[in-house]
Amino acid sequence: PLERGDADAAMAAADIVIEREFDCAHVHQGYIEPHACVVDTGADGKANVWASSQGHFMVRAITAAVLGWETSRIKVTPAEIGGGFGGKTTVYLEPVAARLSEKAGRPVKLVMSREEVLRSSGPAPGAKLRIKIGATSDGELTAIDGWMAYQIGAYGDFAGMVGAMSVASYKFPNLKLESWGVLSNTPKTAAYRAPSAPHAAFAIESVIDDIASELGMDPIELRLKNAAVEGDLTAMGMPHPRIGLVECLEALKASDHYQSDPAEGAARGVAVGFWFNIGEQSSATVNLNEDGTATVITGSPDIGGSRASMALMAAEELGIDVYSITPVVADTEAVGFTDVTEGSRATFATGKAVVEACRELKVELCRRAAQTMGVDEAEVEWVDGAAVSSSHGGEPLTLAAITAQAKRTGGPLTATASLNAAGAGPSFAVHCADLKVDEETGQTAIVRYTAVQDAGTAIHPSYVEGQMQGGSVQGIGWALNEEYIFSSDGVLMNPGFLDYRIPVASDLPMIETIIVEVPNPSHPYGVRGVGETGIVPPMATIGNAIKAATGVRMTSLPMSPPKVLKALGDAR
């Protein structure tokens, strides 16, 4: 349990207390490409693995552990990934394929069918939650008392702990949280984009919206009044660094969407989401070629545009055109150890390694230039892709000019950086949805949707926008349609995309985005991870809009037509 202050006394003194119970179904990440690999185990006992995953060093480590091999026996080459969203942070096929290849003396390919993916690879956990929040009559949130239980399948998981860690958006001077991971006769769960946070946000943001409604307050104003800022404590007791929740709320409040009335027959909901982000271990090597181009080699599989971000940061550091840089995700024998691409860490942590390597190269470039110019090294600066010396009468030496002479001045120009990155900046998002509910069928139609998110610094804005839109769409699917349906015997009844209904483009309007930039002081360019947070607010956002449209509070995910119809009937 996590406790701060005296939640029971604060509830007793509160002017308004609202308590609700919620439940969330298991949902799948919905990646289009199934799990697949090719393994060729040679006569020397060494296995070459080609696999689509979120971390090929992870594939190497788990495969070695399962087979009882040394990791040096396994080389993993990362394939392009057709979606992961947390579901490819573990392995299912690679050890089996490696053993079969060893026995057969031939390469072995294994590919899961869609049914096998849905039945056998980890979905996000289901959950039951009970949330009670107290407030004063002027809208100050004084206490939260929460109980959360995550259904994690047949084996242990971290879902309960992470659910508690995700409670961090509001000041809450008094807090009591209890979170559990519950074993059940269902498939083992896996990560799914901001693991466990969407469940907690669905419950907490629904109750907060009900408090705003009871008090007659604008939902954004109530959230602004209580929003966490730098120095405020998370549920885990850690003070927030510089964060951008207030800026996100203000950006939505000032947006055209929020300043416009909903369309006729539509109602509006808003909600906040949080994800703490992580750093972990990363490595990068930057090689300068003799013609002045560069190769950036990392070990982070690109699941959302990180290669472009690496190239952009290298270009900024070196002062050269981004199109002269080739970003490469290398195999486990060609780059230093790198942790899984998860927790929105790649652009932050691996990007830091790229920047460090480039800065090391700039020092060496200045040294080489000083040697060529015949001046003291301390007199040379790197400016806009060239070495400049005030005491040297000639033109600045460009990077291409220096690399062309590398053999004469000391040899190849290359630098490697490895680190365990600290200071991953927490990320907040605020979403707004306008929707219509057909009270005869229970169908909910989204007519307008805006996602606001703090990206720290948007290295590649269009990719940031894509992450925000993708998270929103997955969250909308979770809110309205997606669920694992089990028989009484625990058998999955909808193991295909015909019956497991994910959103398609025709289901949705264009997701409008507003990128807020509150730089993360722990990254040289202010980066915060953006991949996770976008999936956290949609369920509560849509639930709050359904409440505004119908007067009925939905507490069970998904808020599918049959559930909405039943809730409307019960309310009558």
C-alpha cells in the first residue's frame, strides 16, 4: 500500500466525496504483423536469428537463457517491425526455432497465425478498480483512496505496481492506494503502451469529472486548480521534475475545439493522462565517412520513427545536412548493448548516446583541424559544420574537408557512446472528444477528437503527431469495442480481427493534435518520450463524453453498444 497524509480524515472532512467501481476487459496490442522469426543454427553451434521484436538484445538474452547457451552463441539481426506497442518486448518462437534448427541442421522459420497471436501472446491485463476522491466545495481535491486489482494471467507480472506508479497528475495531499496483481487461468499478460496506466486513468478521471459536474465547475478549470507541477509528489513519493501538465490543460482550453460548441446532438468529454517514461541502457556509434557523410549506428529497433530522430540530432550536432546521415539499427555483434525499445525511451536514451558520440567527434574534428591549420587546439571552435579559428587566416575547414584528410591526420573518425540514461522526463496528455450516442442502438460515434501532449522538444514533429494519433486511436478502440471474450472454461472466443474489433479509418474523424513543448532539462535537446502517454486518456475522455450525452456514468470497458443500451435501460 502507498499512503500519504490521512486519507480517512480528509474524506470525513470533505464537502463532496464520490466513490465508484470500474472494470476493464483484457485487450490486445493489435499489431498487424504476427510474431515471426528465422533461425539458422550452424554446425559450429552458433545461431543466427532474424526476428521482428522491440529489442534484439532481449531476444538474444532470453533465447540463451531458455536453451542454456552462452549469449556469444547467438547473433540477432533486427528485422523491420510491423507494430509492437509493448507486445514484442518478449519472445515466444525464437528458442523453439533455434532448437529445431540445431536438430535439423537447416534454417527454420516460424510464424504465428492471427489466432495464435491472440490466444497465446500476452494481452494487456483486465482490471477491477475502486476509486474514492474527496474535494472541497471550491474544487480542491483533498484525498484519494484507491484499490486496484490487475488480472495478469497464470504468471507473475508487474502490472499492479505500475498501476499505482501511474497516479501522478494531481496534488492529492492525502493518499491511500492499494494495488494487486491477481493470477488467473488466462494467458499471461504483456505490456501495452503505458502498461496499467489507462485502467487507473479511466477510473480516476471519471470520478474527477463527476466531482466537477456535481460542483458545477468547468472540467478543465477543476483540473487546472489541482494539476501537479514541479516539486509536487507522485503517488510513489517522488517529486516531479519540470513537467507540462498545466501547459497542456491551458493549450486545450485555448484550442479551437474547446472554444467551439459541440455539433448539434453531440456532447463533450475531457481527461488527463500520465506516463513516467524510462531511460535504461543504450549505445551508439557514429562513423564519419571520407566524403563528409555520416553513419549513425544504434541498437534500438525503430518502432515509431526513432531512426529519423537519431539522424536529426546527429545533423544538429555536427552541423551537416540530415540527408547526408544514414541511421542504421545494427545486429547484436555490431553495436553495444541496448535495452528494449519500450517505455518511450529510444529517442530520449539512445538519442543521448548519439549526441554524446557526436560531441566526442567534434572535439576530435577540432583537434584535426588545428593540426591542419597549424594553430593551438584551444583556438578552434566547431561552428555550422566547420572548424573555425580566429587566428587562422584561411577559410573554415568543413567536415568534408577534414574527413578527406583523415588518413594523414590520425586515421578514421569514429566515436562510440554507451550510457544508462537517467532523467527521463514524465509526459502528460489532455484529450477532448465530441461524440454522439444513438440511444436506440447504443452505438457511440466520435465526431471530433483533439489530443494535446507535452513532447518536451518535438525532434520530428510529424512523427510526434503520429504517435499521438496512434495512441488516441488505440485508446478509442479500447474504450468502445475491444475486449477478450472468454468462455466459462477460460477459452478465448474471439481470436481474430473479425470478432476482435479494432478501429479502422472509417470509424474515426481526423485526430487533431496540439504539441506542447516544455523541454526536459535532463536531455540535451529537451526530449520527453511520447509513445506511451497518448493511450492513457481516451477511455476516460469518451466515458466522460458519454456521461455528458446521456447522463449515465459508464464504469465498464469496453463501452460497447450492448453495455450502453443496458446502462440506458437501467437508468430509465
